[in-house]
Amino acid sequence: MRHITLTGGFESAGRTLGGVYKDTMERIVWGDALAGLPGTCGAGISRNMMRRIHTDMPDDHAFIEALADGAILDISRLFGMFSLELGRSFGPTPPVISVMVCLPRFNGDRTDTSTPTLGVIVDTVPTLHPTASLITRRPDEGPSWIELCFVPFAGSFLGINEKGLALVLGLKPFEGDGEGVIPPSLSVRRALSQCSNAHDAATLLMETSRGSSGFAGIADKNTALILEFTPDAAELRTPDDAPSIIAAQHFLAPGMMNRDIPHDETYPSDAPVPLRYRRIYESSERRFEAVLDIMTEQKPLTGRDLTDIFNDKNTDLIMDGPYYHTLASAVLIPRRASVFLSTREDAGSFTRYGLND
């Protein structure tokens, strides 16, 4: 996975990244780089997304506009690409899914860093693996941050800023009746650029229009939370619920469980061939139980424990097909403003990326 550093304001950072991504974006827009993925939403939804972001998120729109300029693409092509993240596009087969573990600071020190910690496994289809990048953003104003993003999507799927705010995002099968058109990954990036604590970030994510269903793990130096959401509802799970908060693909917050798809529901006949007629939550339930067993057996956990857990082939947590494959495992430590990242090519070793070194 390539690591890119961007400096300066929204326009200069976007133009630089567009130049780096130019060839990849051309293959997506004009070629078959995403062959096999469900298609994007209609042009009307993409135009609505573009209008909403232009009105409600002018800095993000300026970045996207500069990104299009750097990639020598019409901006409407980018918004068409970004609609891949909306639930109405991917239906029951989200392009990016995660297993999350939040370790709050609970009854003393839960981690070796005396601070909450987030752990995440990011799974996606192999088609998307080459489009992933780790980006360090150092803007002229506001906090710097590190983010993991994918070329076809608008924002960040995990990240941490220099204030010690960490976020991870997972998508799930689409539920809800809302008409939101904002990709949740864009709200994650906004939180990294604007917020310094978990509660402010959670408020930003809950108050912003959402076009997908999923989870966000949020942590700062004092607490860790998981936000479960659909386009028209959201609920927080907090350290009051459990000392370790775990999420896979199915809802567990009391107010969200009755909104979820039935656990016996299977992928439909028009799903990708490897998934057809399989039970949608089979993997989610298996991996949730595996993490829960580990959390029950091993207390207190350290950040090093999480890196070991997320690379242990015997825990059934690493996904290797038939459709999704694990792209990366990451542990985010707010007090250190650091991400420990291991990708498929790293063969189990973690590299530390820090902001305050």
C-alpha cells in the first residue's frame, strides 16, 4: 500500500492527489478497474450528492474539485464514482467491511498505553486492494491526520489526528428509509479535520446526512465508542455497555437491532456468484463470537495484544475469500496519535505511522 503525504490547503492537496491518482481514476472511469462490483447509483443521485456537498461542505467540495482538476476529469465523474459507497448501490454486498474492537479506559488501564485503543480488520474485494492508500494530511490550518482511503470513495475508512481522535468506519447491508446522499467516509474525514474528542466526532456523524448503513468506532484519549447507523437512525454503544465494545456487520445496539435485516436472510440471486444464497451474517456472527471469546479469556488487553490477535490465522478473523479478502489490520492509539498498520503484503508485521514524532 502506498503512503502519500499531502501538505497545504484543500485545493493544493486535492490537486496533488488527483495527479497521483490520475491513471487509476482513468481506469475506473473509462476501463474495467472495478469489474465485478455492483454499479454506481443513477446520475440524479450523483448530482444531488454534488449539490449537497457544495452547499453543506464547501471545503470538501473544494478538495474534490481540485482532485478532479489534478486527475483531468470532469467533477461529475468523481461524484458518480463516489456513489459506489451509497447503500442503494451496493445493496447487500458492501464494498468495504470491518471487524472493530474498542477498548475504553475502563476500571483502570485497559491497555498498555493507559488510553483507549481501536482495533480494526478491513475487508474488501481484491478489485479494490490496489486502490487503497495511506495518506498523511498536513493542512495549513487545523490538525494534521493520517487516513486510509480508497480511490473510488469520497473520504476516510480509518484515521487518527494529532489531537488524538481516532475513527474507523465499516459499512453493512443497507437498511432504513432515509434519502441521505452523503457518503459516511466523507463525514469521517471531516471529523478528523475538525474534531478533537470522541463525543464531538459522534455528534458530527449523527447530525450529517448519511447515504449508507454501518458502524463507526470512535476513540480519544479518555473514551471509546461505537456508533451504529442507518440513513434515518443512529445509536451509540458506550463503555457503560461493556468493557470491550465489539462490532462486526450486524447491529447490537438495542434501538438498532430491530432495524437490521433478519439473521437468516441470504444473498439474492443477483449477488456476486461467490455469495449467492449464502447466509449474509454467517461470517459476521462467526467473527464476532471469535473476538468475544478472545476478549473474555484475555484481560487486560494491550495494544500489542490486538496486533497479535488481528494477525493470528488460527482465530478465524482474517478473511480469505470466497468474495471478500482482508486488506489490512490496524490498531489506533489516541495518546500516541499513531496507527499500527499491517497489510496483506506485510506478512503479519505492523508498521507504525505517527503524527507527533
